[in-house]
Amino acid sequence: VHVHHHTETSIIPVVAGETNLVRIINAAMNSELFVSLAGHKMTVVAADAVYTKPFETTVVLLGPGQTTDVLVTAHAAAPGRYYLGARVYASAQNVPFDNTTATAIFQYKNAAGCPPTGAGAGVGGHTGLGRPRSSGNPGRAGPAPMFPMLPANNDTNTATGFSNLIRSPGPVKVPGPVTQEVFTTIGFGLFNCQPGPFCQGPNNTRFGASMNNVSFQLPNTVSLLQAHYHRIPGVFTEDFPARPPVVFDYTSQNVPRALWQPVKGTRLYRVKYGAVVQMVFQDTGIFAAEEHPMHIHGYHFYVLATGFGNYNPRRDEAKFNMVDPPSRNTIGVPVGGWAVVRFLADNPGVWLVHCHIDAHLTGGLAMALVVEDGKTELQTTMPPPLDLPLCGL
């Protein structure tokens, strides 16, 4: 979809009575998005390329990089033109965001007053859902499209409500018992700096981000996987803390300033092959609480539970969905809240764990898992190809 004030808007031709599969991808770098289609309901059937238990909704929430597949039946009471709209979900208070609305148009073929959408329009035609056509002035080419009822930018209840509806299609075998657990805080921080253009935080500071108070630094000589595979020293350490170094009221709005400055490092966490890994992501109120879409490379994981406030295993383990939890590769950790995910470590190598909001990743909101090799050839890290380009060249 295109930002609403641009001169071109994608037109998606549809045929009354037909059901279309719409695959929605959030390709934004720094924004979670609400998506809604005017005059129609959507049936969610997959998320992050994994089938889900179908459910109807009028709004979809996607973090950067997340995907959601929905079925849309073209049965509007008045076939015509309908906006598909996307608006930012901005969970952090007093943080600026882009409040424009991106749109595309669902246009019924042969609807009264609508211009032709080209031969073969519809799912099977060359201008179907896979290749929407554009119109230079969509507002003048036919009747004004109906606009969807999108949630407010800060509608956390709708965001949480949608995420909680996603389930696996049926009962699944959740791996267990847990053999390795990581409890990690996620959030912002401030670094002291010399006054200048890169020092834009309060009182001569600049913004940073961290997990368990470690602001992740990517190596600039060789990749993490190369360093691991070839046993190159000095690139990373394996001392990422499995628990916060200091226990505090994580979601307080008055976190002591002494806890605001993280330490820089390239610290990884070692995982045994075949381990059942449980990760608890805990948002913090340092500077500003915000929903963080946390992504794990190399794995899908089961989302056992999410909640608000500080995670308490004695209280919150009772909320675990051990029957049909969704399988995701990215989970939105609720603003001022937590999420618990679990997976079987059966993919050896070095795998980044990070916030999918690009500005947070570059600020240091990341870490990496070193998953050891197993005992067989199929359980070991593949060697790099002979023509693999070298970093920095």
C-alpha cells in the first residue's frame, strides 16, 4: 500500500462472491501497523508462514517483518470501492511517530460508477491480488472509496486482543521440560556523550537500547557465524547473562537513573543442541515502555503466554497455553509487559535475537544464541561455501 497523500494508490480488483487470500507483510522498518479493510471482515488463517486456527476480525496487527494471511470474501452489500488502510500502532507515550495512513483500494469488477480494472481482472488475471494496478488519481476515477474504522494509534487493548486470538490449528506437543531458561529485560537506556549532532538525549546523553543491560555491538571484521565456525578469538564472548544483573521494578515509571546506562558488548549465550529453551522477554519502563516485536533467527517458537506488569513465574505459569499455543518467529512483547516463548534447539549455529524495530536493533536491543552442534552430520553447522564473500571487502 502507498501512503495516502501519494499520487498513486494500488488498486486490487475483486469479483463479487469470490474469496481471496490476502497475504499482508509489514515491510516498515520502525512501525507496528494496524490494518483494516472497509466494509469487510477478514478471516486470519496463518501468521509468520504457519497456519493458525481461523478467526474473524476487522483489524490485523503486524510488527515489522511479521506476516498474516487472511481470507476476504467479496460480498459487500454495495459492490464498489473500499480502502484497505494501515495506521501506526504507537505504544510508547510522548514519542513522535508517523501518523499518516497508507491505503490501497479493493475495487469490485463492473461495479456501478467504477472504471474498468483491465482484462482478466480478478484472482486469476494479470491484475489480480498478486499484481495490483495503480491509478494516478484514484479518487477521480470513480466513487470515493469507503474508509475503514481503524483503531486509535495508542489502542493497546485492540493490539493485545488481536494477538491473543492467534492459536495453532489444533493441539500441539509443546517441548519440555525446560533445560535452559533466559529471563531478559528489553528496553531503552542512555549513554553519556560529548555535545554534538549525535548527542540528542537529555543532559548530554544519546539514546541506546539493551537486553539484560547489555547494548549489543555487531562485529565489524568477521561475522558472528564465521567467528564461531572457525573459532576466531576476540570477536565475541559467551557471557550474556541469563538473568538481569540487577533485579528492580522493571515496569515502574520511576526506574532509578543509576539503572539507565547499559554496557556495550558482543555477548552471546551458549545453548546445548537438543535443549528445550524458554525465553522470558520483559519490557522495562526505562525512558519509555513500548511494545517490542522480538524476533529469533533460525527458529519458530511457541508463545506460551503474554501479560502486563512484571513477570512472576509463581503466578504467571498458570496462564501458559500448553494446548494450542501459536507458533511464531516474532512476538510483540506488550508495552509494560512480558512474553514467554519456548522452542527446541535443533538448529545449530549463531542466531540473532532482536527487536524487529530497526532503530531499536541498531541501538543495541539484541543478543545472539550459540547453538552447539549435535552428534550427527545433519545436526552440525554446515561449512561456508567456497565463494562466500568476506565481511568488510
